[in-house]
Amino acid sequence: MEILILVVFIIGYLAIALEHPLHINKAAAAILTGVVCWVIYILMGNNVHAINHELSEHLGEIAGILFFLLGAMTIVEIIDSHDGFDIITGNIKTNNKRKLLWIISVLTFFLSAVLDNLTTAIVMTSLSRKLISNKNERMLFLGMVIIAANAGGAWSPIGDVTTTMLWIGGQITAGNIIVKLMLPSILSTLVPLILFSFKVKGNEIRQQKELSKHSSTPFERKFVFIAGISALIFVPIFKTITHLPPFMGILFGLGVMWVITELLHKRKTDIDKGRFSVVHALQKIDTSSILFFLGILVAVSALQSTGMLKTMANFLTINIGNENVIIMSLGLLSAIIDNVPLVAAAMGMYDLTTYPTDHYFWVFLAYACGTGGSALIIGSAAGVAVMGMEKIEFFWYLKNITFYCLIGYFAGALLYIAMEPLFY
């Protein structure tokens, strides 16, 4: 049974990677892969009720991620429809491509720590569209955005879902993860950023000018921008206060934004306020990317439920042995298989008795699985979001971005290992 499920997963993964040559949308391949994996599991399993219960538990976790993605993308679309990102782009005066690359990368790195890497990737993708009209140039910038977003999220307890899992589970503490991972995360961004700087040449950036007869007023633009960013920033505060999962905070923010925009445009006709409404924003978001994410997570949950991920972790322990090599391998594996179940498997395999809170193992795991996903565009939520919004091909990313990401990944990992005597 396990072998058959693994074969189906590999075939589905190849179908996703070969989306453009096959002319089959990646969402269709992902959904079929997820459903077929669970069909095999339940037909060849021994306890139908237990398997259904496992699926229900996984679906609860998956739904939280999907609703978070839906809410974040909608809020970003609301800001964008009011030309809110013009506040940022208007303050970026440089026409030098290298300077712009550095500005966008640094901004992405620190925004992802305050918000989260997924939301930041969505925001920076929308911003890049307004700054760079040439798609080939923009894709290079967005490759760096994915790297910076994942690295920025790794050192913050609220910046990446895997770091948050370890924080909630008691494996790490907020202050410790910030102190120990900030420098390695900065280096993992800085190295590819320097290398990318040599590829980006020229001094002229062609600004994209969007003309609309329904353009927002300066007040609407500033008000919606501040309200939208505040709604995103409030999510971790909401979680801290209420102890509810993050998707509840993003839905709360979306509800507030809905009320605000309705009141802001109440005096306008339905035609005039159409493009500014939340209903219009919901129509604009890329629903297929959400369904793609659903399919991938459902498929991976099947691998987790059958115990294959834990078996893989045991195999690494027995055959490799070296703690650093195991963690770095898991980090690279997270680019192929979602980092959430990988971290969950590690948390289940090693308890706090073996590795107590803030142990070297847990902190390094947070770095590896947080930044390693950047190696492939489908290896992280940020990458999937950018892939969906900009229609970036899997092999284009593999050819143009992966090498630079890997150099940064290993540079940050080696720095963390070198820093070990200072903390442990």
C-alpha cells in the first residue's frame, strides 16, 4: 500500500512539474494526486472509520492554512484595488535595477518576520508588478523575493508556519529563535542577493502605469493601505490575545476591511464602487492556486498518516547519523515535500526529553525547514503563492533561482554550525 501511494505521489509531483509541457493545470494534478492517495489508503487499510477520522483531523489543519491564504490574498487585493501600494512605490525613487533589487529584498526580509512569509510574498509580488513591467526581469526579482521571504520568516516565531509550530509546541522560545537564527537567515539572503546583483544590469526601470477612470482618492488610498497592513500585523496579536489559530485573525481583519470599504464608498453608485469592493477582490484572487495548495497538502497528509514520513526520518537517523547532515537533508527535502508534515514528523519522532526546549536540534530544524523550501518554487507557501500569481514555470525557477538559493542555504547553515560554541 505504502509503495503504491508513493508511486502515485511521485507521478502527481511530476505532472505538477511538467504543467506547461503537458498543458494540464497544476491544481488539477494536485487535487487528483491527493484524492487518489487517500482512496488507496482507505481501500487497502484495515479500519475505515479510523482513516476517515485521520482525514478529518488533517482537513481541519489544512482548512486553517487555506482560509488564511484566502483572507490574506483578499486583503492584498483590496489594498491593490485602491492603489495602496503606490504609497510604497511612490517612495522608491531609484531607477537603478540593482538598488531596486536590494530595496525589495531587504523590505521583504523584514516584512516577512513581522507579518509572515506567505503574506509578504503576496504583497511584494503586487508591488513588483507596479515597478517592473518586463516579466522576465520581474521573475528574477520575485525569485529573490521568495528566498528573502522564507529566510525572513525562519527567525521569527510568527514568520513561518514551521517556526510557529515549534514555538507553540514548546520546542523553542521566541527570544531564543530570534537571537540564534537572525544572522544565519540574513546570510542566507545576503549571499544570493549579492550574486543576483551581478545578473541585474541597467539603470532604467519601466514603471507600469495603470490608467483607470475609477482611481481612488489620496485619502482612500492611504486609509485603506494603513487599514490593510494593520489588519495583517494584527493577526499575531489576535492570536496572542485570544489563543485562536491565525486564520481566525485574518478572517477578522477581512471582516473589518469589508465593513470599512463598504462605509468608505457608500455614497457611490454600484458601478463606481464595483472595483473597490471586497466582492470584486474575491473574484480577482487566484482560486486555482488555493486548490493547488489543497491538493498538495491532502496528498502529503496521506504520506504522513501512513507513517512514510516518520519511516524516512528513522532511515536518515540510522543511515546518516550525523545530526547536522540529517537536519540539512530535511531542509532540502522540505523543498519537495511540504515542510509542515516534515517538522510535525520530527516533533513526533524526537520528544522534549531527548531534545529539550531551545536545543540546538530544534533551532537548526527551524532554519533548515524554513529556508530550504526556497530551493524549489513549490517547496514553500511563499513560492506557491508567487507561482500562482505570476505563472512562473517550475523548470524556469529550477534553472534560474535554485542554484543561488542553495548557496545561501548552505552558507547560513554553516554559520549556524560555527556559532554553536557561542550558545551551547
